[in-house]
Amino acid sequence: MTSSLRFLGLLAISGLVSAAEAPAATGPAAAAAAVEAAKAKAHNQDFYNYIFIVLASLIAAFTLWRVGIESVKYVRTLTCLNNDTQKYFAVPSKSWASFKKHLLYAPVFSKRHNREIQLSSAMNVGTLPTRFQLIFLLSYFGTNVIFCVYSIDWALPAASAAKELRNRTGILAVVNMIPLFVMAARNNPLMNWLNLSFDSFNLLHRWTGRIVVLEAITHAISWGVSAYIGGGWAAISKAITGTPFITYGFIAIVAFVVIAFQANSILRHAFYETFKYLHIALVILVIIGLWYHLKLAKLPQITLLYGVIALWGAERATRILKVMYRNVGKGGSQTLVEALPGNASRVTITMARPWTFKPGQHAYLYMPAIGMMTSHPFSIAWSEEAENLDPEKLAMNRQDILEMQKTQMSFIIRARTGFTSKLYKKAEAAPGGKFYTKCFAEGPYGGMHMMHSYGSVMMFAGGVGITHQVPHVRDLVAGYANGTVAARKIVLVWIIQSPEHLEWIRPWMTAILAMDKRRDVLRIMLFVSRPRSTKEIHSPSATVQMFPGRPNIETLMDIEMENQVGALGVSVCGSGALSDDVRRAVRTRQHAGNIDFVEEAFSW
């Protein structure tokens, strides 16, 4: 939402510019000026339309991309259900492999992508985009630059040219508010439609906001130039303090500038909760100022502002409705929080209503007793159906049975700072290391990257990142036993600091190891980076092995590719450094086999 605020502020300024108009003149010069103004207005309307055309074209292109990718996966799954060799799908396409290696999976430079750039332990600058993302962002930025300056008559006097530039940039800033707010939404329909993650849309949201900020600044400077030429600094000061239309625009701009500073990556990461609340408050302030600004000037861009307000309101209402439906009624949701070794908490929520769960999904948790009005995203580590065994509610028919079923969802939450630290400390201090509390789960979100079509699957997890991979492991093992997936080899690599971290998922891993035909398809490798002694390192069986130290990602991947079955899907969820190591290993082997890469990340 940071970008939204910036964007809104810009818009406010844009309106301000249009306000200070000179009294209407008459004569041939005035007629010629009117003709030029009409031409400029027509050009502005054209570029107003062009931005929407560009956005629609991008959605159409990504839709075709998604249809093509999903069609290939669907055909591959059907073809490989009864095929244990899958040799055809193990061979890479040279052109597609090159595209993935040099653009789709490639970081901007040699390796670093998801590993955060830190100036110190408390100063996080953020991450770098991939080359494909960078090209996309630069292309959209370049399109906006061209739309801002094209067809403006730069031979006109400075005041007139500045006026044209002011109007053009103001209009484009308002138009870009629509995608800006859409990309900020959790309940963005384009996520499932285009199969793009919230992380990707969050990146686009931030950079679209920066584009809007630049357009708004240009808009404000252009207005300032025009006003200064007409009456100097006194005219600018008088307009800001004496004209309500400009005053409200100025208020919106000030709020926007504040957001531009407080939303930078360093402050956003260091004080996220403060940033979020201040961000929302400033967005509201900007919207109010901008609405008055556009309303008083009777500018047509107010229609777009209404659209932005409607989008934001509808998305917030959807969140509330989801929370109410999932957690309220039928006894409500019940939550158990347990303290685990290694500074982690296990949160188990028995939902008020059944919840259809897919591997890879996450939910936002609200715990009023821990943090009032705060919500945090966590991967759903385990989900199963539990029955209400209340003897007073015996099942009499199928409907009764369905009503008695309850969805239980479990999360592993590592204690860091803020909310997660408070949660763990409260559980640790509670009798027996556990307590019951009220929790509201919002979701589900995500779960777009299924691994069913791959004959070979490698999943890497670092620490609590195992919560993303466990559901996939269970899903693939069950699918192998039922003959509904292409998977013939599943390898899970989990890097932990201490053997005590195994307790995080012990009950779920026990259930997976007891699954039918598990030994035929699943192999687990545990790497303990900081063992206290060699006695802690022991392998329970040939399919579940434990090693000291950190894994050599390149070597592990080479071993699996020697006997690769079909296409190889590689997934990673962990630290930025681990993700970048796995990404590099996948990229350098694109021409050695058919390999796809899936990274689960959540940045803000």
C-alpha cells in the first residue's frame, strides 16, 4: 500500500495544477490557444486509453502464458500416470532451457536474488528482482515515460509546455492508481487467474507506486513552473493557502511525501507494524484530500478515484467476510498454542467450518490476545478433518456427519521479533508449555504451484520452511499410491540447526512415513548444521538419512539427475541464501535435463 499512498498524493498535486487558470481571453490568439488546448486534451485522453490497453494486453499475454504452461503440465501428468520411465519428458527443449536459464530464473547479476541486502543486522535494504522481472518493470516504466512526453509541443513557451506536461502526468498517475491498488490486495483475482504469487504482485505494487511517485513529482514540478512564471513564489504560496482546491491537494501531497520516506525498505523491515498502521492512516488521508481536490475542481479523474475507493473497500470487506465465515458460528474456531524446542510455537486451529486445503497454501492469523488488529501470514503445515465427538450430538444422517466434521489446521511459527516472539514467550510461560486462545484465520491463499506433473521432485527446506514442503510430500506420496500423479522419485532435503527442530513436525512426519508405498518413492535427507556432538547424527533407515553440516546443493542435484525420471521439479522454501543456491544449481543444469524451479518466498 506504500505505493498507493505515493500514487494518491501525486494525483492530488495533479489536480492542483489544473486549478490556477487565467481568466478567459478573447481574440485570434485566444481561439488558437483553445484549438491547441483541445488537441492536448484529445492527446491526453488517448494516452489515458493507451495505459488501459497496455494493462489489458499484459493480462491477456500472461493469461496465454498460464494456459500454455498448465496445458503442458496437464498433458504430461496424464501421459506419465502409467509410465515409469517418462524419458520423453526428461529431455529439455534447448530454446526453453535457454530462456529459463538466462531470463526467467536468472537474477539481475550472477547469483543474488532472494538473499536480502543488509547494511547491518538492523538495516535491511531488500532484495533484487530477476532479469525477467527487471525487464518487465523497465518496459512498463519506459512506456509511461514515453506516454508522458510524446506529442507535447516543446516549442511552446515554457509555461504552456509545462501546463501540457502537468496535465499529462497527472492523468497517467491517476490511471496507474487502478493497478496499484489491485496489486496491493490479498484477494486479488489476478493471482489465481495468472498463477502469480502475492510476492510477485507485491513487487509490482511497490514499483508501480514508484512510477506513480515520479509522475506525480513531475506533475507538481510542472505546475510549480507554470505558476512561478505567472506570479512567482507569492502566487504559489497564495494558491496553497487560499484556494481550497489546491489546499486539499497539498495535504494529499504532504501525506504522500511522508509515505515515500517511511515506506523505504530499511524502515519498512525494521518497524513493520508501525509502518503498516501509519501507511493505512496516510492512505486514508490522501484519499480524503484527493477526493476534495478533484471534486472542487470538477475534474473527470474523480471517476477513477471512485474506482480505487471501491476496489480498496471491496477487498477489505472480502477479508472481513472470510474471517467471519471461517471462524464465527457453530461454536467458533478453537486454537491451541504449544511451545516447541528451538524457539518455535505450534498453532493448531479447529475451524468453525470445513476448509478445503491445497499444499502450499498459507493463511493470515489474527490473535487479539497477542497483537490487537495485527495479522501475519504463515504456511499451513498440516491439515486434516477432525470429528466433533460431543455425545449430545450423535449423527443421524449425512448432513449431521458433515456438520460434525471440523477442519484442523496447524502452523509452525518460529519466534523472531514482535508478534512471533510474544506468542512463543506466552506459550513457554503457560502451564505445560501450552495454552488456548482465540484466533481468527483468514484465507486460504496461494497453493498455485502443484508438483503432480513431475516424474522427479526435489524439495529443499531451511528451518521453518519445512512447513511449506510437508503438505507437498504428503500429497505426492498419496498420489503415487493412488496412481494420480507422475511422481516416481521424491526427495526432501531439510536443513536445520539442531536435532531438536525435528520435534516441530514429528507427528506429521510419523504419519507420512506410515503411508502406503512411501518407501518406494520418498527419500528424506536431514542436514544438521550445528550438531552438539556426532552422537546426535544417526540415520533411522536407508530412506531417512541424517548428515552433519550443510548440504552441497550442486552435488545432490547431480546425483538425482543421474537417474532422473521424467521432468524434474525443484522447490525451495527457506532463507534467501538457500533459495539463491538452489536457483543457481537449477539454472546451470538447464541443458542437462528438463528442470523447473519453484521458489516460495514472502517479501514486503
